[in-house]
Amino acid sequence: MLIQSTSNESEVDETVKKLDLSRQFSESITKECADFFEPIAEVVFDSLLDEETVQKIPFVSSVVSAFHLGKMARERYATLKLYSFIGNFNKGICDERQRDKYISIFQNDTTRRNRELTYLLIILDRYIDWNKPQLLAKTYLAYLHETITWVDFMKYAEIIDRLLPGDLELLKEGMKQNVDYQDVGDGTLRLVSLGLMVPFPDTSRVEGTTLVLANGNVQSYMWTKFGEIFVKINFDAD
């Protein structure tokens, strides 16, 4: 982990305060940044992360400079994650009125926002999958919009880190019915352990005039309320 390998959490926090990263973030909340951002594949690292591109986004430029993120593959990927986060953050803003609101939030409560940005930098540094900064950006917007609390945001941020390939597709499917105990996939079990889905036993049912007893070896899975909120935040507009 590049940021944490060179700095502990208190040092990251001190750097964020020194940079006044909250102000840098507010200056990166622009329509130009949203228009400039496009989903980028890893194959365009070099064209994406040239110095001119990085300088266009104050938040990314400040972090790259402060933590000495250079041109090694892992460092370029760390910069790419920052770029993805701020780009998706801007894409999630609906109109200029909402944009002005978020700019004001970061300019008027810098102490609080700098603490949040310290956490965001550390959690982003841990992510490997390219889609995860996008999920974090949407979830952070939900927090700023007061859809969820900061505590819930931190829970979701940690959950995002623990998701493995294929888990999101399973989660979006929602209800899974009549699953035999021996056929339950590892993804479903992982979503249950993360609190996003919950199992419940199949119940007896009436077919015509016949009572059909439930199969004790079969159960179904559905979103928890916590899981449903996560799905709405991240996939409702998809």
C-alpha cells in the first residue's frame, strides 16, 4: 500500500491538513472534471497519467505531489484510483445547484472534511479492483447527501474492500430462491457474512388441496435492509 507504506495514519492526516486538501477537493468539483472523466481501461495508463492530465485536477495533483507518486506501475495505479474516485464523484452530481452545495460543504467545514479525506485516501490505497473507487465515490456522495451516516459509510467502504470478483453481480440479482445447502456458492456466503444478504428457510406451501412441506435442505436468500441501501446507492441508475 503506497500511501501507508510511506506514512502512518497520523502522518497522512497531518499531510492532508497541511495541504488543506478539503479546499483542493472543492476546486476539483467542477463540470469540466465530470466532462473530462471517462471510464478508462488499464491499457491507457501512459496517456491518462501524463503530467498535464494530472495537473487538471487539483485534488489528484496535490496527493500525487505530497506522497511522491511516480511512474512505477503500482504508483500509476494509485493515481488512477484517485482519478477514478474524483471523476465518478463529479459524474454523480446532478446539477449546478447540487455542485455549489458540495463545494460549500468542503470550503466551510475544512477540519471535518480533511479528516474524512484522510480516511478516503487510506481506504482507496487498499483497493485493488478498478471498480471499487467508483463504488466508494457513489457511497461518499450518499453520505454527503445524508442518505447514510458516516459510520455506515465506513462500514460500506470496508465491505467494498472485501468484495471479490463476481460478488457485485450476485448482489444485484437480489433474491435467490430454493438453494440447496450443498450448492450455496462462496459469493452468496460472503455476502451473508458481510451483512448484505440474509438466508431464510423455505416454508410449506399449499398447491391446490395439497400441503407441500418445506425441504429442510433448501433455503432462500434476500437483501438485508443494509444491503438494499447499498444496492440503491450504487446500482439504481445503472
